[in-house]
Amino acid sequence: MKLRDLYDRGLKLRQTMYGKDMVEKRMSAFGKFGEPLQDIINSHAYGDIWSRPALPMTMKSLTVVAMLAAMGRHAELRVHIKGAIKNGVTVDEIREVFILLTLYAGIPASIEAHRIAMEVMHELGIQ
């Protein structure tokens, strides 16, 4: 597949997962300086990896949410919780991933993940 096709497919998937406005905001956040990074994200992350068919989107989303929470990548965790919910992941599933996180990444990581999830759910009008 041509790089432009991957880019277009990735951009479409990102917009489906996060909404057009959020994607445009993130793509323009670093101006011209950030364009190469956005090209990589659209083409390779979403146009290729996220578009692979072997895993359902819910599983991909939960996996990424768990990894970001464990690594303490809070800004990206916020974005991916929103995407996970859009992909059909339930609040209960996110909570269970954070319970597992408690055992394998520690209580502080889980507390922060819970806090961020609560903020995101409040923003989305959930619970």
C-alpha cells in the first residue's frame, strides 16, 4: 500500500475514534514543526498498526490504555480513554484494566489512571 493511502486511512480512523475537531487540534498543535510526526502517526500508527484486522478495536484500545497508564503517559492516556469508549470499551472494562494495573504497575499508577478516567467520564457525561 502506498504511503498516501496509509495516511488517508489512518486519518480517517483517527477522526472516527476521536472526532474531527480533536484530531485537527492535535495535528496542528506543533505547527509545521510537527507535521512529520503527524505524518508518522497517521500513516504508520493508525493507517497500518491500528488498522490491522487480527485484534478487535476494543482489545487494541484496552491494551493501549493499560500501557499508557503503566508508563504514566497521562496526556495520551486521556486521549486513549476517550478513543476506547468510542471504540465500544465499557467503563467496567476500563476499571478492570486499572485493577490489574494496581497489581502489575503499582497503586500510584492505578490511582492516577482512575483519576484521569473519572475526569474523562465527567467530560463525556458518563456516570
